[in-house]
Amino acid sequence: MSRITAVETHDIRFPTSRELDGSDAMHPDPDYSAAYLVLRTDEAGTEGHGFAFTIGRGNEVQVAALNALRPQLVGRRLDDICADPGTVYRALTADSQLRWLGPEKGVIHMAVGAAVNAVWDLAARRAGKPLWRLLAEAPPEWLAAQADLRYLEDVLPRERAVELLRAGRRDAGRRTAALLRTGYPAYTTSPGWLGYSDERLTRLARRAVADGFTQIKLKVGADLADDIRRLRAARAAVGPDIRIAIDANQRWHVRQAIEWTRALAEFAPYWIEEPTSPDDILGHAAVRRAVAPVKVASGEHAQNRVIVKQLLQAGAIDVLQLDAARVGGVNENLAVLLLAADRGIPVCPHAGGVGLCELVQHLAMFDYVALSGSTRDRAVEYVDHLHEHFTDPVRITGGHYAAPSAPGFSARMRPESLARYRYPDGEFWAADRAGRAAGGRRDTERTVETA
Ligand SMILES: [Mg+2]
């Protein structure tokens, strides 16, 4: 009987801050990082990969949280965890001592998400299917049992979840064919980082349209005059028919969010994202009421499904931006997708960072094929950074994510990338430290934009 024999963890950091890639009003210098784990087994060729995304300092804390889960993982039988990945989710979230560190929020919950996603990666590899297909072809009753509906029964009873999943399966074959043919819509944030010059913004915005994207996103919230100038440049570059979303990354208090968004209204922003604290559900609702018809989007920092429930109950958002790696993995995100489907709220998942596009495309594609059944007003965020470090990177054509065909959750990083960017002793960081000690110029890795 095959089992998990070891849990390997890695602190992986990429020096993205040196090019201001990923810079926004709250995070001006992110080094995109992954607290990465591998589930090793005694079955030849079977393993599971998962990670939590962080932005640099503190990634070692995230790795320590992964290590704390090891006793709950090692020794589990592969047949058991593949038949019911929810057993791992429930064991990790219910650990009677670890749960005090949350419960179900922050570093410990992100670690649970990484481990649970690694289990799903393993299960999908073992089934020989990409995760989106494994989910889309699973029986509705089984999926409803995998979804963590605890604390949601008041708005989403289990029978309703099964009903939504059964309804979602109608015509699934037709949507699978459409997905394989055209992919899933994407929008791009690559032009809009706060640290980019107007010239670079304009060039990348034009290229996004030429590449087939129908929506771009700009970071805002540091300086109003700058935002007005940058939005004017972006609108001039893309014309009136392309959606421009704006993202304040939690920068404002509620009144400021309303005033600032109204000041940018002449450029017809499609949504304002994370206008204020991600925990301020009623604040989001107040902003939404005040800035319509500009939509309000949030969810990438929603720490668990209960926050999502309340965002929807309070009418606080128009667009839900779930994240594959912040909550407790696939089991909790199934619940989040069910909540959104029940309310008819479009899900436009958060991605970018490192590996988030690779993961979340599977959830969006499952939702399209076998739950909401729609791509209307839905798109997965896309950022063209760091995909080369994955063995099964996302493929974008004509502004769409192509459906992954390789078995698994697309979560596996290349061994040579793990070796090079392991912090602090991987080749890149060791050379960087040596260069600085010698007083030389830092080993700056440039992000090469594809022509
Ligand atoms: Mg955002």
C-alpha cells in the first residue's frame, strides 16, 4: 500500500523588485516568492507539488508553517487521499493545536492551502488528468462532499450545492469542447505596475490589445495626479472599447476610496479592486453603493470562505477574485465557487505572482465546464512573469488561457529553478551576496519582454 513518505519544503525567491515588476501602492518592491512543498511517495513516479505565494521577507515563516504540517501528512495512504482529498483538508484545518494560529486565516491557513493543493496535484497526476478535468468529470455528490461548507449552511445547504453541481453538468461536453477550442478568457496586468514609466505603460497597453486582450489593469492609489495622467495615457493607448480595471491594493480608507474612484471616473474604469481593507466588508459595500456604475472587485486577500459569504451577503462586491493559494486549497475554493454560482456573481480569479496563473486556471475552467457554465464578464488575471520556472507553464493565445492537458495542477517547478533561487543558498542568491560583499554591482536579472 503506497504512502506519502516525506514532505520536502523549499524557500524560493525571485528578485522581481529590481525591475519594479509587481509594484503597487502598498507593495512597492515585491520579490515574488514561493514557500514550496513536495509530497514524496513510495510509488514510482507519483508525487504532489504545492506552494504558498509570498512577496519576499517572511517566506521563511511560511516555510516553517509548512514544516509544522509534516506529521499530519507523512504516512497517509495514497489510495485514501486520492479517493477523498477532503480528509487531508479536514485534518489540517481541525488540528486541535495548530488551529489556534488562525483559525483558518493567515500563514497557517496558507500553509494548509499549499499542502491541500499538493494533494490535489498528486491525485490529478495519479488519475492521469489535468485538475480542471478531474473536477469537471467528478460526480456532483462527491464534489459537494469535497467542498468545505462548514459555517455556510445558513446560505448554502448541502442539497443546494448538489443541485448547483448537477445543473452545472448539463451540456458540460459542449463547454469542454469550446474550452479546448478557444481557451478561457484572460485579462492582463502586465502594463499597469505602478513603478513603470508612462512610455512603458503605453507600449505594453498597445501590445496587450494587439495580443487579443479585451481588458487590462492598472495599479492606482499612490498619487492622484499620477493616476489621472497614467489612466489618460492608458485610455488613449487602448481606445474606448477595451476594459480598464484599476487596483488600489487596499490603500485607501472608505471615504478616500469613494473620492479617488470618482476622480478617475472620466476614464471609465471597469472595476475598482481592493479599494480598502480586505476585511472591511461593510466598507466595500459603502464604496460599491457610492461609485456605481464602476464595479467593486475584491477577494484575493479574503482569508477564508466566511469572508466571501459575508461579502456576498452584504452586497459588497460585483466581482469575486478568488485566489488559488490564499485559502485552504481546492476544498475551500470549491465552496467559494459554489457561493458565487449560487448568487450569480462573476468570478475573475486573482493571479500573477509566481505560479498563481498556473494554479487558478484549473479552478476557472472547472467552473466554466461544470458549475457556472459561463465565461460572460469573467476573466482570469494574467501576468507574463516567471512562467518559465514551471514544467507545465500556462499558454496564452489570443487573450485566452489554453486548457492544460498535462496531468496535475500545473504546480511543479523545474528542479533547476528550485536549485538556483532557493534562499539564501541557491546559486543566484549566493552569487548576489558575494557580489555585494565585493562591493560590485548587484547581479540584476532583467525581465525580458517578449517582442
Ligand atoms: Mg489585486
